[in-house]
Amino acid sequence: MTRQIAAAVLERSGDHARPYADSAPLAVKTLDLADPRPGEVLVRIDAAGICHSDLSVINGDRPRPMPMALGHEASGTVLALGDPEESGLAVGDRVVMVFLPSCGQCPQCLSGEGYLCATAAAANGKGELIRGGSRLSCADEHGGHSVHHHLGVSAFATQAVVDRRSLVKVDSDIPAETAALFGCAVLTGVGAVMNTAAVRPGESVTIYGLGGVGLAALLGALASGAQPVRVIDPAPEKRALALELGAASAHAPDDDAGAFGSDVVVETVGKAAVLAQAYRSARRGGRIVTVGLPNPAEDLAINALSLVADGKTLMGSYMGSSIPSRDIPRYVALWRAGRLPVERLLSSVGPLEEINELMDKLAEGKAIRQVVVPVW
């Protein structure tokens, strides 16, 4: 059995003229959504955040199979369970959606590194759910065709079928727009600080880039007791917000950030040149964490000797080295305690039909986290 939903679909990755409001790379279409299979869940999308990972598929920086229904950061409500024996979820539960489930069986999962799950990564690369195949299709004059899932979620839609392992239950009193941000921006940014870098109280931190992930990293650093925390971004309004949130200082990229000599440096921009600058700005013995996703054609140029002579550590952080079922409840608890004011990252809330205009604002650096509320 299938049901009809509205979803934002990308037919081609790359080669879209700006502004997107005119070229309209994303089209809100009527799709057929199959019922959830055992181990899967039907979710009503209550709020979906717009992230650079979505934009990178549109502009071609992250090639994916097409056509694809985009969106990977969201909160929703459980509508139906594919497995009636499922004991961890019930119809009506509020859930946060996660863009990389964990199979629990691959070497990475068995090593406690579910955020590097090889099975889930392969499924995401193929635009499929972790159990295989797509639950989305679109009827046309040729009888119809399959539509790929984005990172196992496809949240720019009124409903979605996802794997049970892509969901974390949260309390229903968390506003949907706030809950959505825990699925990517918070999981990635806070996790990069608390899990990957393991920042200790009193350590100094510098953060490059003040999008949703960068500002979440700032919140995570402050919650970890880091001092001072410095931030770098070209947008004056983002620097001003960072200062309001507790940053000790905020700088434009052309400032001499290399003089900081921080214990920990977090790079969230997704540009090799920025990562090289971030590497140089760490002190001897410092730790550099990168969460940005640059174009695959970019190479990183650093002085090889400095890794040994300066004792620096360069670390990649995917999904904030997080175990979502463990970390999302921790971060929600910090939010309730007032130590992670995640709602301050929210720039705007709008309808799904404005998705291309919102992508323009993201591409222009005019927004931090915009949320769409799909209604049909």
C-alpha cells in the first residue's frame, strides 16, 4: 500500500544558476510513499532544518544519485510502525531524525564507532534505506520511477519512512523547530567539541565558521567549560550573535587568528584553505577538529613536519563522533538546564514551498538555521 506525500525533489545535482528562487532546482512534487517494512517507521515531518549538506547536493559539491528527495535534519511524530512488536516507539511519539543509522554489525559499529557505520554509509551513498531500496516513487507518463532518499531521511516532505535506527525518541514538550536541530547541527557541532576533541574545562578553543554547526560548537565549548572561546566568520551579524552567546572575541577571517595558539581549533566551513588556516592557528600540541565537508576535488596542504615537530593532532569528526541514542538525550538535558540554548540558532520558520528562496539565503551566508514546516 502507498500514500501520497508532498516532497522537495532535486532532479539534477550541480549546474543550477543562482538565484535558486529563479532556477528552482528543488520542485515540490507529489510522491508515492510505501508503507514501512518491519524495522521501519512512518513519520509525519513536523519541522525540517536546512543545512549546508543539503546545499552541497544542489550545487554539486556532494554528488548523489538522482532524482532525490532532500532533507536530513528533522523532528516528527510517529504515525505507524512497520513492526507491531516494536517496544521502543509508539504511535504519537516525538522523534528526532538522524542522518546515519548504525547497523550494529560492521567492524566500526562493533568498535563503538557507529557514526562511521560502513553499511549505513554505503546505503546513504546509494540513496537507499539501510535495509535496501527506496520507499519513494513518482508516477509519470512512462509508468513511474523510484526517487532516492537523502541520507536515509528525506525530510523536506510531509511524511517519511525511515529505519527505526534513524530515530531517537524525545519528550513531546520540546518545540518541533528546536527538536529538529538536535539531529544534525547540535549532534555535529556539540559532538565535535565534547566527543571528538574531548574539550576539558579551562582549555582555549577557536571555531572557524558560524553556521548552525559552528554556533552549536560554540555552545558545546562553553558548556564544556572552555575559556576563552574565540570565533571567526566573515558575517558581522553572526559574530555579534556569537558574542551574545558567550564567545570571548569574534573576528573576521583576515584578522591574525594564527596568533591565538588555541588548545583546540574546530573548522566547520568545509574549505581546504580554511582548514589549513585552522591547523596553523592551533598551539604546539594542539588538537584540530574538522567537521566541514569540502568539495572532493580539494586537497589539504599543510607542513608535514609540523605534525611531529609541533605535536599537533588533526582529527576528522563525522556526525560529531556521536552515538545519537546516547548523545541526543544528553544534549537535550543540557538544553533544559539552560546550558545549550539551541533555539538561538534558529533564523526563521517557513513553508516548504519557499525552499529555493531559503537555499539562496543559506548560500549567501544570511542565515544560520532555517526551518521549514511541511503542511499538506
